[in-house]
Amino acid sequence: MKESRILVVEDEAGARSAMVKLLRQEGYEAEGVEDGVAALEKVGEWPPDLVITDLSMPRMDGAALVKELRAGHPDLPTIVVTSSDDVKTAVAAMRAGAVDYLTKPVDFDALLVAMERALAHVAVRVEAENLRRHIREKEDVGLQGLVGASPAMQRVYRVARRVSPSRATVLITGESGTGKGELARAIHNLSPRAKAPFVSLHCAALAESLLESELFGHEKGAFTGADRRRPGRFESADGGTLFLDEIGEVPMLTQVKLLEVLQTRTFNRVGGNEPVKVDVRLIAATNRDLAADVSAGRFREDLYYRLNVVHLEMPPLRLRGSDALVLAEHFLRRFAEENQKRVDGFTERARTKILGHRWPGNVRALENAIERAVVLCDQGKVDADDLPFESAPETSGPLRVPGSTMAEIEKFAILKTLEAAGGSTSRAAEMLDISVRTIQYRLHEYGISKDKTQKQTM
């Protein structure tokens, strides 16, 4: 955050000069002006990254300045400074667009923490906007309705584009809720079979007898209630793609019949003797470790290798970085339109909460959370309190790598180093090769006071 431009708006020359000097000593570019009118002129000539303004000033006071900046420079954060007996005005200024306020006499350490927090929120917003712009402008950051620009998703996109034109069988693995079905449909839509049927079947949802009938169809009289011939999913997908979700749940006997179809491209309907020939591309998906199931005798090895011609693994949302925020905004627009509500986005608190959550239910859980938030939101933007999940818990044990975000790794390192340093922020900063200010800011962000940290280490 250093080298950021800070504009100080203060009518008292001595106070203004002192604050500018202190900010420059901390590594910021800082300039000062005497009131709101001068501030608006300065912003046009020397665009700052943050404005710190007094409330009580001649010509144009701080509250009016906040409103003007909010209207003309909506992405420029403002911190207001007020006397202790004028807090109501400061709160009104925050409602008008200020991100924080401090009372006089200003505690410089508290000011630095507030500044870093405001600048961090701006950085998150800029990153999200850059990702959205890339998604709109660059073809290689999305895939047929899949949303996300993280390196993990880019790898999936590259392989999916290469395999789509072929007729090769694809095995998609990944945790529940990562979007395996969406990826299968994207591969189909990019293939020469795009105009032919895309047929899907959730294998875990049916009993073995029903599963065979769904896959291969049945003849009239094949079983009680079979009053007519019925085609199965393979016949329905002829010329197109058949997507079998949760392939790991298919019983052994049905696995044998699936293998035969993949080898010969023919099958018999249930209760029939006449071979049916089909041209179907098969895509399968599972959240199980099929290699382990093969070793344990739960899945046929020959079928596994037939399915696993090309393997694609959908990454969990916790490994996709800022994709969580891009996806959240995508879902927000969709559900706002469906519910005919005007919801313009997320507050900074909500953005931080979304990025900090581990999302054990992945994209499906995020989608459900945003739908609920949009339905319950009674203001212009979704706030953190509208989101139906708790913030990420404090790190208390070893992290999984891979499997943890950089924010979680950083938090773990800071708290563990503070513990080893007996709660001393200066010693911890030296050990981590970062500034004391950074540790103080992070502790404030985690909601942990220095006193609490010292008590925890005693």
C-alpha cells in the first residue's frame, strides 16, 4: 500500500503540515489543502488514492466534500476526522460515502490502520473489476457459461478446448458443487456434436434395475409395468453426448454393460435380443477417487481406463482465489433479475466476507448463498449480514497446502510467529521480515487485539 497518494484536507495549517509530514515518513505520497473547494481542484490535478478530511472547514466542509467525491469519484475512499462531540455528523458523512471516521486528537497508529484497510478494500474492488473486464473482453478466461479467470480454471479451459473437437471419452473429477456438469456441457457445446442432443443421467439417484432401463431402454413386457418399448439415454443421445454423473456409484454388473457399449458401440435393451447401434460420445464425472476404488475392487479397472482417456479435474472454489467474487457478482445479477429487485452489488464488508470464506460446498453453495442474500436484501447492496454463512474461523491448527488460501497461510504465519515471540509485534515483524504496522493492521483485520494476543501466549 506504500507509495499510495494521500490527500489531507485540513483548514488548520499546522495540523495539516504535521499530518502530511508523518504520512511521507511512512512512505506515502502526501499533499495537503485547506478546504473542500481546494480538495476538489486538487483531485482533478493530482488524483489521490485516499482522502483524509476534517469535517469543520470554511467554504466547503467535510460532509459536503464527501458527497461531491462520492458523486464524481465513487471509487475514491474518504476518511473523515471530527471532534469527539460531533460524532453524529461523522456518522452522517459515512452514510454519504465515507469509509471510516476518527475523532480528535487523531491517534496516528489508528489512522494508519484505517488507511490500510480502506486501501485494501479498494485493491479488492479493482482486482474484481479487472477480472470482470477480462471476462468480458478476453475469450480465454471463460468457457461456454463457466465463469472464472483463476490459473486453476485456465488450465481446465485449455485442456477442454483441445479435447472438445475429438470423440475421446472424458472423465471429470472434483468435489461436489464444483461445476462438473457445466464443464461437460461446455465440452459438448464446443464439439462438432453441439447441435445434437446433450443427455445427462445422475447414476447415484437410481436403483440398479432402474439404472439399466434408464441407460439402455427396455422392450415391451420386459418387466411389470413395461407396457411399451422405451428408448434409454444412450439412444436419446445418439449423435450427441451422454453425460453420466457420479459414475463411481454404478453397480458392478452395470459397469460390465457400460464397458461393452464403449468397446462395441452396441447394446441390447432390457428384455430384448436385438443389438442397438449408437454413436455417442461419453463424458463421466465423479467426486470419488476411482483409482482407489479400482484398487479396492469396487470399480472395474478396464472400465476406468476406458473412461479416463482424458482427465479433467475441476478445482474447489477455495483454490480459485478471486473467482469467488466474480461468481458471486454473476449470481447476484442473475437472481436480481429473476426476483425483479434492484441490487447493485456488494458492500466492501460483504466482498471481504466472500473472499475469506472457504466454501466447503463450492460453487453450488455460493450460488445458494447469493440467491438467499438477494431475496433478503432490503437495501441497494448486499451487506455482510445478508450472507448466510460465518466468516472464516481463526486459524488454530496446521494448514493444508495445497488447500488453503494465501490469506489463511498469512494469518497462520502471523499468529504462530506472535505466539513464538511472546506477543511482541516488533519481534514477530523482525522474524517475518515485515513491518510492525502490517502486523498491527492484520490483527485489527482479524479482530484480535495486541493484549489478547499476549494473553494467549502466556
